[in-house]
Amino acid sequence: MSDQRELILDAALGLMSTQGVPGTSMRQLAAACGVQVAAIYHYFPSKDALLRSVFEERRYSARLELSVPVDPDGTVRERLQRIFEVFWAGALDEEPVLRLLLGEGVRNEPVARTTGESLLEVFQHGVRALLDEHIPELDDPQLVAELVIASVFSAFVHHLFVPDADVVELGRHHGELVCGALSARGAI
């Protein structure tokens, strides 16, 4: 990927995540990048193509194939809490993308819906792989994966609306909620 193209994608993510796609013009983007509007259209024939590239070129599937340090001697609860912490940290690292994805999804933007669906599948696969590797004794790993993902998104929405909240505490609290719900159900 060319440096100029990468610069455009990074600037687009920044602008679109704060202003939304409708509030971001190609002219604003060109000014933010220090390029002519024609340079943007050279790489991206439309705003939809630009948005699609912003989402798709983050390569989440490759990024979720990670080695997570989990103490194999820890309790199921401790191992699950660690897996939750990893995904929570990842959500915070990708805050601009998630803000953009959620905002455009609420506006019913087709690219965001398609990308969001793909992203959820990637998250499902990533969480399931970690659960299968680190907590093989789970009776229903699919349920646990869904609850982990739902709780990460719940914590993220909380973070969006209460931006001064301590993100470490927020993640710990939501991780404990997952573990508590699963304990009450007898799933861990």
C-alpha cells in the first residue's frame, strides 16, 4: 500500500470517526492529508469505497490470531477474565474504527452493516479459538463467546457515553459481569 493511500485512510478514519461519514467531505479529507481531492479519487472512486477500505484494510482476522498469555493453572474464572481483558484492550485500541462502525451502523449505512457483520464473525472466531485453547472444559463455549463479545460492546458503549470513566475499571467490571453471569448459570 502506498504511503499516500495509507495517509488518506488514516485521515479518513480520524475524520469519519469524529464527524461521521455524512459530515466528512472529500475536500476536508484532502485538506487533512495535504493532497488534492483528485489524489483521493485516484485511490478511492467514491466515499463508499473509501469507507469500505477504512474498515476492510484493518485485517482483524490476522490481528486476532494472537498468542494470549493465560496462566494454564488459573481457575476458569481467572482465565476467562484474562481473555476478556485482551478483547477489551483490543476494543480500546480500535476505538476510532468502532466509533465509526457503530455510528454508521446506526445510520443504516450498508457498508457498515456488511463490515459489522463480518467483524462480528471474526470476533466470534477469535474468542472461540482462545476459549478452545485456554478453557477447553467449557460446556458451551459458543454461549461464553457470545457473552464475552456482548460485554465488550456493552463496556465500549458505556465508555462512549461516560468518557471520563476509568477504562481499566470498566473492563474489569464488565469482565466480572461475564464471569458472574456464567457462574450463576453454572456454566463455569
